[in-house]
Amino acid sequence: QVFVCGDDMEAKQMVMDIVRALGLTPLDQGSLLAAQEIENYPLQLFPMWKFPIFLSLSLTAFFFFYCLALDVIYPYIYEKKDFSFFIAISIPNKVCPILALVLLALVYLPGVLAAIIQLYRGTKYRRFPDWLDKWMLCRKQLGLVALAFASVHVLYTLVIPIRSFVRWRVSSYTISQVLNNKTEPLNYTNAWLSDSYLALGILGFFLFVLLGITSLPSVSNNVNWREFRFVQVR
């Protein structure tokens, strides 16, 4: 993108035509009053990532301590069971999918609010409130952070079978069946539910990755609006 500002509309349009001829995307930033802000852009460090990162860190801390109190502190106080090792994998594996879904919802929520405001005002040519405008501008960053949490959740899920706690629980269950000389039959309902849950999770993550890829500027510039809308709706 090439930022363009100026008070002469004809001159600004000529510059934007030159930018397009060079294969770049001009972005009209308004009058010359925006020149100082544009000049400071190269000195800014991830300006559109501050709100998504601070928000994700705040939500991560909240849900982490909530799960910590529910899964570790409560059993230790009332049941005298030490599940402190849940902090390493179990609790993060709960927090990551929650954050991924919450942040994904926050990507599409401002669009709904913007539509409601436009319907209430009866026009789409008035500016949105500053808080909503900033929220809508950082939707892409929120989506990519949500994709990062979903990817971490996938990695945590893959290591579950090799956890010491899981292997101990499986071996204990096996030994109890041997001692009781009884083998539990396969529950086909639970098998279907488990496999369906995993299949839907894999499909959902694939669609999430596809959505993140099409949101990248280098990819979104090569697809038309109908193709981009098709991916967003799916």
C-alpha cells in the first residue's frame, strides 16, 4: 500500500493513478493534515497489533487463572488432590481453544455492530465511532492471533497420548480389568461421538487455516470479492 494525502484532488488522483500503474495499491489518507502521521508510520512498531495482543494477553490471564482455580486449587483445598502438573498441558489446552473462539467471534462482531448502527442512522455515509473504527481496522490481526491459539491447541492435543498422566490412567484401567477378569465391551455410541468430534475439529481447523491464508494481503489481492466472500461465509 502507498499512502497518499493532499488538498488538490486532481493532483492526488494523478499520483494515485501512477501508483496503480506501478502495480501498487494507493490508499487515500485525506488532506495534508495527515502528512505528519503518514511520515511517522515507518517509526511505529506494529501499530495495528497492540490492541489484539493486549486483549489476547488479558483474556489469556483471565481464563488461565479461572481454570487454575477450578482444576488445581479447588481439588487441592477440598479433596486434598495435587493436580498442579495440569498447569503445563491440561490448562493451556483448555485456554487455547477458548481464546481462539472468543477472538474469532470478536473478528465478526464489529461488522454486526456496524450494520446495526447504519440501520439506526439510516445511512452508510457517516463515520463510525472511533472505538468501532479502530476495532474494525484490527480485525485481521485478531483473526491471526486466534489462528495462532488454535494452532497451539492442535499441538497440545497431539502430545496428550504421550503424557505420563494419560499413560498411567490407561495402564491402571487395563490392570483393573485384568484383576477383575472382565473386559469392557466397546461402546459404539461413544466411539461415534469421539470420532465425529475429532473429525469436525480437523475440518474446523482446516477452514480456520484457509480463512487465515486468504486474509493475508499477498493472497487476498489475488482473489476477487466473490471468492473472498465465499471463504468468509464458509
